[in-house]
Amino acid sequence: MDAQTRLEINHIHAPKLVEYGLIEWDEANYRVKAGPNFERIRPLLELLDQHEESLPDDWIRLGTDEEDTSGG
């Protein structure tokens, strides 16, 4: 993961997801687990996963492990 992405996750995305109760985030160990409101979005995530091939190419693909070639 490059430095810019890590910065955005740490200071923008993860805090918002915590605020909404979607995740619980252990920032020190960089670990995430489902939060108290996660079940509210599970159907949406499952729908996106089921239709992954129909999503735009520049969207994040769930269940893929793309190598980080940025050197970061």
C-alpha cells in the first residue's frame, strides 16, 4: 500500500466507518472487524460481490489480492 493510500485510510476512511459504526478499528495494530452497524450494509456488500463483473474496472474488486507494485 502506498503512503498516500495509507494516509487516506488512517485519516479519512477508517474514522468515518468507525463513526458510522460499520467497523471497529485497532489503529495501533492496523486491524479491522465488523462494527455494531455492519449488518445494516451487509446486503449491499453481498449485492456488489454478486455483480462484481458488472462493476466499472476502476472499482475495488472484492476478494482479489492484487500485488502492490508501487514499491510502498
